[in-house]
Amino acid sequence: MKKSKGYRSGTRRLLRKEPRERGKAKLSKLLYEYPSGSSVVIKIDPSVQKGMPHRRYQGKVGTIIDKRGRSYVVSITQGDAVKEIIVRPEHLEPFKA
């Protein structure tokens, strides 16, 4: 049988919550408004599948470009390329330098 090459393949440890983090996300995290131009960290919440970015962006720091519905357009550099991904606020955290 061939190995699965799905969107979440190889993410057993990466997309896992600690025992005390399990369950639904806090309401304050969902309602947080990110202003355009602010820096954010992509921290994927495995309990929410909608608006989840690819696992290669886990832990990356990007800047908010635009708001699109409930989601945000985030600009991230990956090597020499600049990627724009659409992410829901459940998977974002404000960046603290």
C-alpha cells in the first residue's frame, strides 16, 4: 500500500495539542482584530480544520496584508519567494519581539 500524500500527512507530532490545551479555542483569540501591517506567528490549531494553512508554515512569522471575510491574508517569505496565504484567526498569534 502506498504512503498517503495528503494535506496533513506526517503531522502527528506537529499538529498535536498538549493535554491541558485540548478543546475549543478561547473566545478572545477568535475575536482578536489584527491591524493591517502587524506581525503574526502562524500557530496551527488542530481542533479547527477550516482556514488551516499548510504545515510548512507552522511557526513562521508573517505580516498581515488584508482582511478577507473572517480570514486574513498573510505575507510570508519562504526562501526567495514571497507567499500570500489566507488564514483564519484561530491559527494566528500576535508576534512579540
